[in-house]
Amino acid sequence: MLGSYRIACWLALALFFPLFALAGEESTTLASERPGNAELDAIVDATAARYRLPGIAVGVIEDGKVVYTGTRGELASGSGQPITSHTLFKIASNSKAMTASVLARLVDAGKLRWEDPVIKYLPSFRMYDPWVTRNMQVKDLLVHNSGLPEGGGDLMLWPEPNRFSRADIIAGLAHIKPAYSFRSGYAYDNLLYVVAGEVAAAAGGASYEELVQRELFQPLGLSRCRAGAWRPDQVGDVAQPHNRVDGRNMVVKADGATVEPLVSAAAGGIRCSLDDMLKWASNWLAPDATQQAWLSFEQRQAAWVPRTPMPISARRRAWDGTRLFAYGYGWRIADVDGAYTVSHTGTLSGMYSVMTLLPDRKSGFVVLINGEAEGARTVLNEVLLKRFTKPADGRGVAYYADELERESESKRPETQQPVVRRETPTLKQFGQWFGVYRDPWFGEARICPEGGQARFVSDKSPMLSGRIMRSGDRYVVDWDHDSVDAEAWLDFRRDNPSGPARLTLAKVDPEADFSYDYEDLAFERVRGCE
């Protein structure tokens, strides 16, 4: 039944969204030539004020031309350095479409095929199921239907910095149990985009960072985009991520003297400016002659073929009348008020982004925010979309923000077990559980006494270190770093009195970001504390 459902959805999407010609040679208007727009200024101002954003950059394209750029706020709160259209932001998962495009360029060059098995390029690649290993094709890496659980293995990517390598990720995949069968459903994952980057490197004969520069940034003139190692003082105008702390915007994980290459680059590690993201959008909406030559019409079409049906939320149905929603090669395809849209969002701690395109109108917009801004992104995306799909709608930022707050209140998890008064367990009380524990893909964690307390210290993810507290009849780990905002329950057991101690983890807040995939960990004690 599920397979038939997916085929039906694909056919419906294909019929609903006819293939269109990506032609036109209109060039992007220069930033200095763009006139002001009182309506768009008011929308951006209302969003920034409602959500008290540290900084935001917004650009709008209409009929193939950039008609608006608006920036507000500071690179770092209190710095006095303003956000500009040249400011670099982390675009997070908007990197995925860029990674897919690097692969598409290699397909155009005859260096790989979408149907090639992954093991042709990465012989050490393994999934949990040997059959899936043999049959996983390059295109499967991009469409979130591999069987991995949602966010499976993301603890090898985040929180940053950590010590996992891309080789660790490829090796770890063999130990992550599937949540559903191969190609039978949808669950968002990041690890396979890291694998896709390594496939591109093997086929293209250069590192992922070199390839994205060679195949994308240089030919499209994305001169400010960065991947790999670089120095912020040499590049300049770089936004810093923020969290809300006691009602204030505070910088978290500020850049050091050098930005190091990220293991997660292909999944979400690229930084770009608003001007470059608008060039990137224009390349898809109204490509000029140079942009048309950059990627074949065939590969442009392939990028937006709806391949994996996605669940449609009640909010999407109510706000947008969405009936069809699917994932392509690094893009999400949906109908909004009967209009064809292609989009993606990006989320990293302290940074949010969205790019939404309406190809039939050669229009779209980009939003980049350097703060905790899920609500702001959702609301601004909706208000900007309605300007194109339902201009007489009349509902603005306040309406959608209020709706979002009501929805959030109604969805507060009833299953969350509250963290009651915490106590520090004595070393004697906790002593039976001390030792070094190992998970097959996450590696080792030391649960040992330190300074009179029981502590959890991860070997390869140093941000996941903290003191162990007693809360009721359970243990909870209080992470040392405030930027790790998803606490974890620790549940110890022995399957039999003489067997090794085992440990599983669970999010205290079930609604916390899926990348904190503690539930996928299965630790076993391998030795005592030295």
C-alpha cells in the first residue's frame, strides 16, 4: 500500500507541477540601484520587533529582478556593526541544494550517473542492511528515503565543535538501525548529504570544499560564499549566531581567528551573503546566458522532480491549502494557494534561513537571521509568500505570529516527564554505574567521578559533557554548555546480574530538535574508570 501511495503522489505532483522552461537573460539589479519599498520595510520591521531579532537580511525577486533588499540589526549584539547585504550568514541546510548541484554538474560532465551505486565511489560505505548497501544509488543520498530515523546519527555532526570525521560518519552508518524500510517513506537526515559530498569528491577528484568552489561559487560569481577554512578578519562582515538568554540576544559559538572546515559542510556548512543568495535564486528563476550554460536544462528539471512524498502538517493545510508536498534533489516542492513553490530552510544553533521560489512567476525571496528565530522565519516566510499567492489576504505579521503562539500553546507535550527538584547523587549512591561506555557509532563516553561529582564526558563530542543529577527516580545530565539546549535522561540497567551495565538516553523534552537523537544511542560498559 505504501509503495502504491508514493507512486500515486509522485504522479499527482508531476501532473500538478508541469515542467517549465528555465529561460530568460535578465540580469540581477545591483544592490545600490534597488529602490525602497515601504510595504516590505514594514513587514521586516514588524518581524524584527515582534521577535526581537539581533539581525536580519531579506531580499525579494519579482519577475526575475531583485526589487528589494532590507537589512536590520548587528553582526553581534551590542557591537555597533550593522548587518549589510554583504554580511555572511550560516545558511545551514540551504547548503543541500548546492551540494546536489555540484553532483548535477558532475553528471553533466559525465563523471557520474544518478543511478550509480554509492559503493562504486566509496567502497567502504555500509548501511545497516547489506542489501541496502548494495542498492543505495547516488540519487538516494539526496531524498531522505533511506530508512534512517529522523536525524539519525546527527550527534556525529552537532553540537559543534566535535572530533568526528567524515570517515567516522561513513563507518558509523553501518550501526544505525533503520526506522523504516528502504525507499518506503520520508525521514529527514543529514548524514547521507555528508556521504553525497564524499561521492562528489571521489568522482570529481577534489575535496568537497574545492569542488563547491570550482563548480558553483566561481562560475556563478558567488564571491562571498565560503566553505572550508577561512579567516573572518580577512573576509570581514560576518554575522555571529545568537541565543536568547534572560530576554537578551547573546552571541554563542562566536567565530575564532580561523573558521575550520566542517565535517557537515555538504549537509549544512556553507556561509553566504544575501547578495550571493539572491544571485543563487536568480540562477534558478531567470538564468542569464552564463547561468544557463552552468547547468543543463535536463539537470535543472531533475533537481525539482518530486521524489519523496512528505507529510503535510495541519498548519500547511490551514494556512496554504497545501495538498502536495515532496522532496527533490536538495529542494522541497509544494503547492501554496494553488501556486507552485520550491523552497528550503536552514537551521543551526543561533542561525535561521529560508529560500522560497515561485518558478512560474520568476519570483521568490531569501531570509537570513542570526538569532534563535524559528517563529520569525515561519511568520516572515508566510507573509512574503502571501504577497505572491494571495495578495488580497490582508493578514500580516501580527496575525500569523498570534496563530503560531496559539498553536504552540495547544501542542505543549503532555507526555513530558518534568524534571523535579535536582540533587547531586553521592558517589556511593551512583558508584555501581561508573565506567567507560561505548556506543557503536557515537563512540565512548566516560561516566566517572570528578571533583566529588558523577560526570558524563563524551570522547568525540566534548560539548556533550556535564554533571549527572538525580531527579526523582531518574538521572539527568546537566550539560556544561548552555548552547546545548536539549537535556537528556540517563537510564542505566543490567540485563542480568553478571552482565555489563547498559545505558540509554532520551530527550527530557520530546519536542526538542531531532538532531539531538539521544534515543538512537545504546551504550555498553566496556571498562572501568582509570
